[in-house]
Amino acid sequence: MNDLLFYLLESGLGLAVFYGVYQIFLANGTNHHFNRFYLIVTALFSFLFPFFQIGIPMITDKQSSLVVVLDAVTVTSVSLQSAMVDHQITFQAVALIYFAGVFLFLMRLFAQLLQLRRLFKKSHIIRRNNLTIVLVDRGYAPFSFFNLIFVPRGKINRENADEIIAHEQIHITQIHSFDRMLFEVMTIIQWFNPVIWLYKESVKTVHEYLADEGVIAGGFDIIGYQKLLFGLSFENNINALTNKFNHSLIKKRIKMMTKNKTNFKTRLKLMIALPVTLLLGLSLIVLPMLQSCRQDVQQDNSVKQQELTADQQQANNESKTQITENEEQPATDDEIYTIADVMPEFPGGQKAMRKYLMTAITYPEKAKKAKIEGKVYVSFVVEKDGSISNVELLRGFDKECDEAAMKAVKEMPKWKPGLKQDQPVRIRFNMPVLFKLN
């Protein structure tokens, strides 16, 4: 559920950013084909970019790779079990609400498709110039759905039939119904996000602009066509999936028909929108990557500090005397590596290891009462069979906290061992454990 939540938040952020650009630079322009392309591409990109995994290979010197430092594990004074229970209950409630919404909107989509299917089956079908025209009995406004044109019987005459058919034929030729279905699916996924609903309405508006533009370009009288729009504007619409002849924004459509297509201001906004959109799209991908690189640099700096700081080295030497007699000692002639072709992996990955350690390490009561906080550095070796050995205290701050951290590390389950030249090898890791009261 965590992954789904972050995906929905990241994709929602992308939608909000790109729709803001659309409203500022493009919404009132006359480049309707480009606007349609922009809305579809940016919406798809917003839904897909969270899946992009781009990494930058880190170039480090030889010495910086001598130690592998795992991410710090934070242990707090609050019981992890109780926190996890509260967290799980909250997430279950959120998941229930989200999937209930997905189910309801999915059922709504199926109901709309069934409504169109029933209307098609009980209506009279005629063929005209490679077009499939469905004559409906009820007083619906003319509309199209993929290659079908639905026209109310008796509501059109010879004077306006050609204009209506031309309008709907443009919807069919340009496959506007595909856009509608695509955004219906997106709306189901992001049903709670108002931006996706604005996206869907904007796409519908652009479709109508394109159809109006095509009718006027086809030689039809603009005044007569505008009168036809007003005449059909009060008819009922069957549902949201169809490309409807009328639209609630009649005044806006009529204004768009007479707008100057070569307006310099419109072209200037388009020229600005393109680089802005590219930069925003690139930033959505690069920023998480830079964050990952920053963490890598911090880890590299931590490694160097452990190698080069004199008192850290002294703490390392002193800790060797703290190894208990009953700890398993590896063979002295068996080399311990820090880098392998395939690095060892905790069962379930890094998240599972952090969860295990945060559960296994209990903040000592004495340290809590004394309000003692600090960081413990523990070193250990993952053996060829995945078991843990050579657990050492590199640096500590409180005896009980040090022992709690080391005990949890010693009792870790077997890892998936590391491989070098397809052979299992022993790998050393260093890991900080932070004890923090709040």
C-alpha cells in the first residue's frame, strides 16, 4: 500500500504541474491539435514517470569502496509494534476508501457502455457514405461513439443533417472516443484527484473545438452552424463517454470559431510552453535521482570518515577486545571482501531489514529514563552460507544501547550470500543504529 500511495501522490503531482502549464499558456489558444496532443501526452507521462528508474553511476576513488555502509536504522522510545498497528489500521482505512472509489467508478463505466449497447440494439441502423448512423427514438442530442453516429429520429432535417453528420464525422475520423476512454480509465485510477477531472473536461472541450473547426473548414456557413448549436444546446445527453454535438460551453465555442488563428500572443505562449513542459518533465525524473545520488554521497562521506578519522580507528581497535569468546570465528585464511559481483541481500530486501531491526531493537528503559540518545556503529560479516559473524562494535555511546544493537544484528536471519565470480564469498558491512527518544 505504501508503494501505491507514493505512486498516486507522484502521478497526481505530475498532473497538477502539467495542467497548470496548460491553463497558463495553452487553454485559450487556437492550436487545438497541439492542445489535444499536450493533454494526452502529459497525462500519460504523469501516470508513467513514477515507474522510471534512472541511475547515475557513481565515480569513486579506490579507497572509498573499502567499506560498505548500510543506511542508518532509527530506534525510538515508542514501541514499533504499537506504531505499526496504528499505521496499518490507518492505511487499511485509506485503502478501503480508495478501492471502493475505484470499484464504483469502474461500475459506472460499465453501466455507461451497457447503456450505449442497449441503445444501439433497439435502434434503427442506416448506412450513409461508409458511415453507420443509428436513429434513436428518444430526444437525445446527436452524438458519436467510435465509428457510430447517433441521431435522434425527427430532430434533424435536410437543412442541418449535413452539418450534424460532418461534425460527428470529425470526432470519428480523429478518434476522439479513444481519448475519452483513455481519460475515463485515468479518472478511475485518480478519482479522488480534482486535476484529472479538469483534464478530462479540457479534452472534451478541445474535441468540440476541433469538430467546430472542421465543420467551418468544410465550407459550411458559420452563422447557420452557430444557430444550429443554439438550437440543439438544450437536448439531453446520454452519458459522459460520448462525443456530443452540443456542449455546455456554447458561448466559448462560438467565440473560438471567430478567434484569430495566427495571433502572435498565442504563438508566443506556445513557444514558452514547450521548453517549460520539457524542463518540468525532466525535473520530475531527475529530482528523485539527485536525491538518491545525495544519499550515495553522504554514505561515501561516512565511509571516508570511518577510514580516515583517527579516533574512529582507535574505537575500531578497542572494539576488537569486546568480541565475546563464544562468537563464531572465521578461518584466518578465508578472505573477507567489501565489494562483490553480487552483494548479499537481507531476506525481503532493505525495507525488510529495517523493519526487522526496528522491531528487534528495544530502547533500554534505563537510557530512556536518563534521556540518553546517540548512534551506535556496528560491523558484521555475511558468511558464505548467509549467516552473520564477526559482529563488532565500532563505536558506541551507552553500554545497554550498544548491547541491544549488537544483539539484534547477531540474531539476524540468514542473508542471501554475496557472489564473486559466481562463488559465494564473505562480505563485511558497517551499519549505524540511531537511538532517538522522539
